[in-house]
Amino acid sequence: MPPPPTTPPSRCAVCNKAPSGDSTMKKCSRCRDRLYCGTNCQTLDWSDHKRVCRWYNRYRLCEDGNLHEGKLELITWPFPAEDLGWGACFTEESDDLKRKFEVEYGGDLQKFFEYWPQGFRWTCCGTSGDMQWGCDHHGTGSKPCTCDYCKMGKPAPREDSVSRVGLNLSRGPDPRSRRMWF
């Protein structure tokens, strides 16, 4: 599973303040990821946050016209079943790839994605970042799923892969996708 974020999810990303009593945390209205205790902290953080705020939007469109509805996430956990490590590369190469991300790319996710898209996954469907054809969400998306299984009215087979680790994905079928054959 992915490691936990460095700031607990219920605390302000800038001052680490926890919500108290009647105060609630506000989310960045653009990416809905970053939490703030108020406008001051959000304004202070914007110069840093704008670099990463939804950088992956331009990659959402699939070749079949569908859009990914999740987030593009860097794979940072091992998958021993396929001998894969950090960045979804072979375990013996993962330390070098991580170092390249940190040193050569300075931790910039967008630049690293352009270099190594297969090291990312879409959280909506679990497909690898280098997969350009369809978001097979099997009924959890806002539009009907376009996969062949959902069109046939059958659940997708269970598939264990490094890009699906930690996601609770539907296997379908999406009833909105069923094609009736006569």
C-alpha cells in the first residue's frame, strides 16, 4: 500500500493545525487534495501548491474519448508478486529510478511522468499511466463503462497488478453499458 502522507489528512497543509470544535478544514477548490485551516494559509501555500495542483489534467483524455475521473498517482510501493518496486520497475532498478526522480527531476511529478508514465496509476480505475485507451471503472464513473466485460454484462476478472494495489475497485458489470444482442 502507498505510504501515508507526511501531514495527517485532517490537518492544515501549512501550519499543521487540526480542526477544533466548530472550525472545519477547507479544501483547495481546484484539486480537492490540499487542506487549509483558512484563507491565509491557502494564500501562503499557493506559490508552492500551484506547481502540483492538478498537473495531470491534460492526461485525463483517453483515445476512446473517455476521461479518467481519478488522480494520477506515483507508484511508490513494492509488488513482490511481479518483482516490481518503486515506480513499478524491477526491484533491483527501483532505487536508481527513485534517485533519478529525486535528483534529476527534483521531485517534479509532471516531468517525471513524461519520462516514466508506467510508474503512475489512475486512482479511478487502476490503469497504468501509460495506458491511453479507456477508463475501465466498471460502474463507478459518471458515464457508462466502455470495457467489453461491462458491455457483455459480465464482471471483469480479478486482476492483481502493481497499479491496482490499495484500490477498492469495482469489477462490474456496469448496467448502463450492457448491449442487448438480438
